[in-house]
Amino acid sequence: LKIRLSDYQPSAWRIASVELVFDLDIASTEVYARLELESASATPTPLRLDGEGLELIELRLNGKRLGPLGYRVEAHALELSDLPASCALESRVRIRPQANTALEGLYLSGSAERGFLLTQCEAQGFRHITWFLDRPDVLTRYSVELRADAARFPVLLAGGNAVGSGMLAEGRHWARFEDPHPKPSYLFALVAGRLECLSQPYITADGRAVTLNLWAEADAIGQCHYALGALQRAMRWDERSYGRNYDLDVFHVVATHDFNMGAMENKGLNIFNAKYLLADADTTTDEGFRAVEGVIGHEYFHNWSGNRVTCRDWFQLSLKEGFTVFRDQSFSADMHSQALKRIEDVATLRRMQFPEDAGPLAHPVRPAEYAEINNFYTATVYEKGAELIRMLAARVGPQAFRRGTDLYFARHDGSAATVEDLLAALGEAAAVDLTPYLAWYAQAGTPRLSARCHHEPATRRYVLRLAQHTAPTPGQAVKHTLPIPVKLALFARDGRMLPLRLAGEADAVGVERVLELTDAAAEFVFEDIDEAPIPSLLRGFSAPVILECAMPPGDLALLLQHDADGFNRWEAGQHLASDAFRAAHAGAAQYAALAAWTGALGALFAQTDFSDAALLAELLAPPAISELEALVEPHDPDAVDAARRRLEQALAQALGASALAARYTALHAAEQGAHDAPAQARRRLKRRVLELWALVDAPAALAAAEAQFAQAAGMSERLAALRVLLRHGDAGMRHGTLTAFRARHGQQPLVMDTWFAVQAEVAGVDALDTVRALLADAAFTLRNPNRVRAVLGTFARQNRTAFHRADGAGYALLVAQLQALDQLNPQTAAALAQAFNGWARLEPKRRALAESHLRALAATPGLSRNLADIVQRSLA
Ligand code: ARG
Ligand code: ZN
């Protein structure tokens, strides 16, 4: 059963306002709803409300109780016929939060004795709470009353402004909330339980006094300070960068350990996976801090890109998610380093989105159809969607982009919009026709951009020929050409950038410029070029494509040394490492790319004045396994892993044990546990140096790692040491460190997730036994998504040789766990099953094994729609 974009119809009914009353309890909650309904036409069609798993107690129309003949209840709908064009419908239903293991709708976080109640409604969780038009283009004014036992649920929260509270009989109390901003049902939220609060006043740029409240359970409230600071930075940043101000008296953010995704932007009441809210130096790595800041920004920015202007339908999901990811990426880049953030974001895109776009689950940024919308919260919708906004922003330039977003927010405030609406506003503000870019939203698959160049000494011309090609993807056999902006520079052999004058132009236009490839192929001719230059193409990753440009190792090494574009400098190293990987994988003993890669990095490493330690750390890492897998087809994960190891080994040898030891010692001496950017950069480099050192002098590196583990001032240092000890240490060392780590952090769920994950990611013949032992650990549970991701997600996605074991035992293990998990939590099961993506590109033996396990999974009786959708599309 597929929902199609082309079938979109506006709702035949509106809901002007809704009043909700919750009589909350853990086992059973009663929900009263009063909907003010208005038919869109004078001759109303039957009203069909969404609802799932609701126990109907009573229905009233305009105050009169409806008998069983007055309505019809179907599996997922309530139908009422012959309604007047405007009427009030009241319903009372019972729901069961404690039994809700899917974590969608109203559910319990933690234990029945101590936990709290909360909701998750996006995309279609509200229909698990009450009968409603559960679609994003139905915007309604909400008035909410919560009632509960005052001792068990002292804190009662819902979105909007608090308008009253008081006591009831029998120790119960109530609290009322009104949200002045009409919103779709997916942005509704409530929270009830024992929570502590960290509070801070904030004045918006346009003068509104706001209270910022961060909520967590008592043992975690002390870890909310960093997030509170990040929230204020995000609010200021959005005021300055986009002119967006917050719009309620209070902004609540709540942390829960039980959450299917990262976080949720419910209006006025954000709910966060604790992983993205709680942070302190003893338990959180530097990367963890940056993730908290990024997600805080992301959810806050949704208040405008998502909430004030929402999506017409779920096909437009990237309208809010792609745009908001772009906004959070820009925010993080402004808070830290532009170049590093770009490197991280592109690396993520290549690790997560490129494989998705190349496999059976490939779909456009704006899908044309879906069977289960929760399966489309993907890297394509989020990360590729962000790249599309980035291209549009670059195309129109910063001033026009700001005018365009202002226009978009003003024009669509309080309503539900489409991707076309955003492109129209940006285009109007810039006086540019952006409609050609709509093709990017409709077409799946990563375009391949091939570049070939030659120099003509006689004419002093340099000719660049660009061509694009996108391979067919499931359901899209024919691909169209896309507009591809290619930012470039040309380097002379001495590292100088050359002035760029295209044939027909009177003067050179700077040393960097953007060419737009709009056809299948085009030639660009540069004049006044004396000798063959070195092209630096797709600078800053100006389009989400795979660049194919054969370059001599020496040219890449020069870019690695000299390119001023931090991203392309890193990219030159990745290109060299990929070339070296291909040669290593093909069995070559010596190859130019490897020598150039290790040589250039050796030279950079030896430069004591190389000031950017964090960039150096990134330069010293070859591409991830999931990127390298795409370079050989079919592939054997053992062979890919072995070739990548040879690369790292060669790099470590080229740098040399004594240089690595010396650098480690110097960085170690500088370490004081500070959290400023230089300290974080030092730790990042130190971690990489320790890992490389262990490859060439394991005993010395292990001794250093043991000392570092024992003395670590924070989690970054402790974890870096632990990882090295787990990979290179003997059984006693491994056991001792893990025991010490658990003794220290056993009561901290997020750190225990790390304890599980670092073990699940270690490759080796006994890797599967390790995973089995972790699954049998008393602290493991399928009921907690973070724990599931820590063990099973890490195993299936990060530990490629273990998951893809030649005997199929890794597949069997995952399938058995998926079958059990699907009974409890279909969303998390469906996300985990995507680890099978790419199975068809495996060498024949593994391919057959993976397929038969997927088929067995498909044949499981009672599979959820979520998991069935993933498995069926994976097999199609
Ligand atoms: N809108 C949330 C975000 O900030 C994601 C929520 C998705 N939840 C889900 N069950 N599909 O990205
Ligand atoms: Zn989002």
C-alpha cells in the first residue's frame, strides 16, 4: 500500500482548534479531545479521522452522545458521515503508555516506579493518542490540560505557554497550556514525571523575555550546563544569521534515555535523546560535545524551518530537514572551523548517503512514494537535502539567500509549504530562475562528474571538459542532466593560483570561480595559461557528486601541500589514498599513489609549524571502509579491510615510530584537559598519532595508552586509550581496562553505550563471540534503542568483517535479533535492517548468504510494516 506525492489532495476538513485533557497514568491514560471542525466545502464529505490502538470510550457531536450507528470504526480510521459543515466533535479514549514499546505516541521512559511519561509524534504518532486529522497540512490551535498524581508526576509540561495550574481531589493536580501558534499534530508534545530543571532567562533580539528550561532526571541535571550554553548560542546565531527570533514565553528541552531518533522539535517542548543533550568532560568526548551543540541548534532552528513554516505533506520532509541540517552545519562551522566542519560533513555524506544512493533503498530527496514514512528519515532526505540547499545558497550568493529566506518565512508563516515554495522565494529574491534545481529533488542516485583536461602550449590554452552521468536507480531507469556547480582554481607548479579568464572574456575574474555544468557535457577553455596547471576541482565540495578525474600522484601531492581550500587539501589526500587502496587491493607491491600519499603526509607531519592539528589529524586518516567498498565490485569485506590496513601500516611506517613517539610525547605534555579549540585539536591529533604508533611499535604505544587511560582528564583521552588497548592489547589488558571502565561508569547509561560499542566494533576471528557475550550481558536490553544501536548497530555497520563473515554467521545473528526487536520497536528494527544495504555488491558466496537471510527475514510471520518495507525494497 503506497502513498504517492501525485495523489496529494488538500484536506476536506479543517480543525480550527483542539482542546485536549489528559488523565495521565502509567498503565492507562484517558484522553479527552474536543475538535472544532470546519468543512472546506459547503457540502461536507464524510470525515475520516486517523487513529491507531485507541480504546474508544465515548463520542459526542455538538454535545450529543453518538450511538454506534452514528460512526464507523475501521482499523486505522474513524468515519463520520452527514456532518454539518461546522461542528464540535468530542472523544474520550484510553491508551496504554507502559505497554507502548514502539516509543511512538505516549510512552514511558525508564521504569514504572521512577520513569516519566512523554510523547513522540513525528511523523504519525499523534494518531496513537487520539482521533485526529494526523497530517502536517492541518494546522490547529492547541489548548492542553494535563492531570496526574501530584507526587508521582510533580512536573507537567506541554507545548505553548503555561496558563494555569492547581490541585484536584485525591492528591492529583492539573496544569494548562495554550499554544498561540497554529501547528500540525506532529509538533504536539507532553511530558509528565519527576524531573529537575536548569533554568535561564533570555531576551530575544526583538525584545521578548523568554525562560529557557532544560529538564532531566535528578542524576543527570548536572550534565545540562553545556547544552544550555549551546542553546543560547544557537538562538543568538539564528537572530543574526537569519533574523529569526523565538516566539513563546518559555522554551523547554527534555532529555530521555528512551528515544528512537536523535531529538524532536515539538513546538516549545523539544525532546532529546539524552545522548544529544547531556554532556560533561568526564563522560563526553569532544565529538560528543560538538554533536550536542549541533543537535541543539538543529532542533532550535526547526522553530522556524519546520514549525512556523511546516511541510504540506511528508514528501516535503527535506523542506524542513535538509534546510535545517544546512542551518545547523552553518552554525557549527561558525562556532568552530569552517574547513573541518565541511570535511566532517562530506565524510558523513560519503559514508552514509552515497551507499544509500547506490543501493536498493535509493530514493530522491523528495520521494515520489512511500509505504512507511518513518523509513524516509534518511541520509538522503537529511544530508543530501542539506547539500541541495547549500548549492542553492551558493548559486544566489549570501545577500540574496538571506533576502530569499526572509521572503520564504514571511510568505509562508503559519502555513504548510512545498519545496517549490522555497525555491520560488530564493529565486525571486535573487532574480534567478532556480527551477532547474528542482530536478535534484526528484532524481535519486549520485551523479558522476568526469573531468578531463589538457593544456595546449601553442595557444596557451587550458581546456577542461566536464561530463555528467547518473546510473539508473530502482524505479528510475532514465536519468536527466542536473545543474552542477563546479567551483575551481588552477595551480601553477610552484603552488601559485592562476588568474582565471575564460575564452571570450576580456579580463580574468579572480583565481577561484564557479562553472555551472547544465548539459550532459561541456568544454571550458581558459586563456593565458603558460604551462599545464594543476586543477583544484569541486572546491568545498560544491555539488554532491562523485568526481572522476585521473590525476598524477605528484599533482595530488602538490594540492595536499599547497591548496588553500582546506577541504580540497584534505580531498587531495583522500584521492591519493583511494588510488593507493585500489592498487593495494589489486595486489600491487609498490605503487606511486601510496608513495605519494605517505610521502606528502610525512612532509606535513614533519613540519613543526603546521599549525592546524585537527586538520592534520583528518589528513592522516584514509577513507572509511564504507567508501572504499564502493571502489571495488564485487567486493570481499576481508579483502577491503586488509587493503585498508596495508595503507595505514604503510603510513605509520613512513612517519616512523620515533617521530610518532616524539609527537605523542609532545602532545601529551601539552594536555591539560582544557576545552578550547586548540586543546580539542591536540587531542584529535594525539588520538590519531597513538593509533598509528601502535601499528609500528605496539609495546611502547600500549604502555603510553595504559598510562593515558589511567590518568585521563576526560572521556576523549580515556576512550582514545581504551580503543588502542582493545585493538592491540593482550587478553589481560583488555579485560582489566574494560572492568575499570565499567566500575567507573557503570551507572551512566550513555557511557555504558560506549562500553558496549567499543567492544562491538573490534574486528577479529572472535568478534562474533564478543557480540554474543554483549547481547547476554545483564545491562543489554532490546527495549532501549541507544543500547541496541551501541551493540547491534555498531556490529552491523562498523564491524564489516564480523557482520560479513564468510560463513554467514553475522547475518544469522542480526536476523534473529531483528525478529525479536521488531516485536517491540518496529522503527528501530527497520533502521537497523538497513545494514544489509549493499548486499548485492558482495562477492558471490556472501551475496547468496545475505540474500537467503534477508529472504528468511522477509518470510517472518507478523513482520511490522516498517521492517517489511525495508526488507522488501532491499530484495527487489
Ligand atoms: N524531526 C526530527 C529531527 O529533528 C526527527 C524525528 C523523526 N522521528 C521519527 N520517528 N521518524 O530531525
Ligand atoms: Zn530535523
